[in-house]
Amino acid sequence: MQKKSALVVLSLVLVFGYTLSHAGEKAPQKVVDLAGSTLVRMGTDPVIVSAVKAENAKGKTLDQIKEMDAKWQATPGIADYMKAIMDSECGKQLRKIQAAQPYYAEIFVMDNQGANVAMTDKTSDYWQGDEDKFTESYKGGAGGLHISEVKFDDSTQAYLVQVSVPVKDGDKVIGAMTVGINVDKLQ
């Protein structure tokens, strides 16, 4: 019994120690470099821009978005309306981008209010508009770059840095995109 207890304690120490060694760290310089080059350019991809423009043109109210957000968070698994944005032309483009690099854990695109437009994997909520990933990258239409600290992501079960960049139609910021970078796979 003592051996079993010792193994459990040792396992917890190892897991907890690993968590502490990653969580809360600043993003590695490789992530910062990737954000300022490749990921910023992704925000001008014609398929992504077209999808965001189409979503913005729908003129959804914030109340409608929040209603969908509540429904989204209350829905286990992947419902048909979630699958539809994953299987859209933009969703397929995001999966193609994701498949190009082993460190792209997830990618999702937001409209000018922070509502999901397309995604590679189900996000924990539909509306990102009240989160730094959106507010700092959209910046009220001015655009910016947001790079999170390293955090454990429940949806991907990996240590990620979320990099958020503006989606731009020419010089105009029309939305935002977040790319989850798996820091353990970035070489």
C-alpha cells in the first residue's frame, strides 16, 4: 500500500511540476517571430477575408451573438450549426493551413464583433468579443497583435500560446484570427 501511495504522490509531483514549468510563461521568441511574419500574413488570406466580410454583412446584433454564445456553451459535442462553420470554405482553408505545420493546434476566425466565423476545432464559446484575443487584435478596427502567455488548453489538451492577428481587407481591419501554437511542437 505504501508503494502505491508513493507512486501516486510521485506522479502528482511530476504532473504538477510539469504544469508549473509551462503555465504562465511568456511566449517563446520563436512564437513572437512567427506571429510578426507568417501569422500576420494569414490575416489577409482571400478566403478568410471573404468569409469575414460575408459574416459582417449579416448585421447581427450583440444580443443575437450573446444568445448564440449561451446556446453554444450549453451544447455538448459538436452540433450541426458548429459543424457548418467548420465545414465552410473558410473552415476548410483553416484546416489546410493547420495541416501545414504540426504546431498549429487550432485556428479560428472572428467577425468584427468577436463572433466565430470559422474554426478548425470547436471553441469553448462562440463569442470572443470580451476576451483579450479579440479586443487586442481587432482594437476597435485599428488592428493589433495579441500573444498570450503559455497556458494549458482544455480543448486541445496541450500547452498553447494563442496568437491573435487582425483580419484585413486591404488596409481595413474587419475581424480577427487566433492561432493556437503548441509550444512543445514548435522547433
